[in-house]
Amino acid sequence: QVQLVESGGGLVQPGGSLRLSCAASGSIFSPNNMGWYRQAPGKQRELVASIASGGFTRYADSAKGRFTISRDNAKNTVFLQMNSLKPEDTAVYYCAIWQTGRSPTWGQGTQVTVSS
């Protein structure tokens, strides 16, 4: 069993920044991928960014140049630094971990609201 605990969401003005964190615990093996998805009201969940345990990263076009994903393998923690936030970034952000031969595990989600 794997558990994910997210933190760092909140309310921020347009142009502001937030840093999301997600700590994984339980049966975690390497290599694995960790990442962030988001879901806005009335929309499908979409990938924001992911990072492999070896460091390879992938970003949605909407995140490129504004968001940075990173991880601390020793602590099984993934971070998402979000800068230049826009109202359209408003969503519930979910952390996920993918391990070979296992179904992905999802966090409970953290709300990010970008509004003046």
C-alpha cells in the first residue's frame, strides 16, 4: 500500500506563485514516476507534469515555462513550483505515483484558486 499526502494549495492572485508538495509513504520501489494532474470544474483530469526517479520530466504545454516539477528521491517527495499563475490554473491538483506492475496511486487532492 502507498499513501500520498499533498500540501501547499491555496488562494493566490494572478501572477503569484505556489509550491505544492506530495510525500509518498508505504511500499515504494524504484524506478517510479511521480507527477501532478489537475481537474477544473466541468473538465477532465489532465496531466500537468511528471518526473521519473531518474529525473526525466514531462510537462503539459500549459505548464511549460511557468511550472517546475522536482523530486527528492530520498524522501519520496515530489514538488510542483508554480509561477505566473493564471485564473485558468484554478483546479484541484492531484499527486500520483506510478510503479511498474502496479496501478497508480492518487492523493486526495489540493485546491488551487487563482483569483483577484
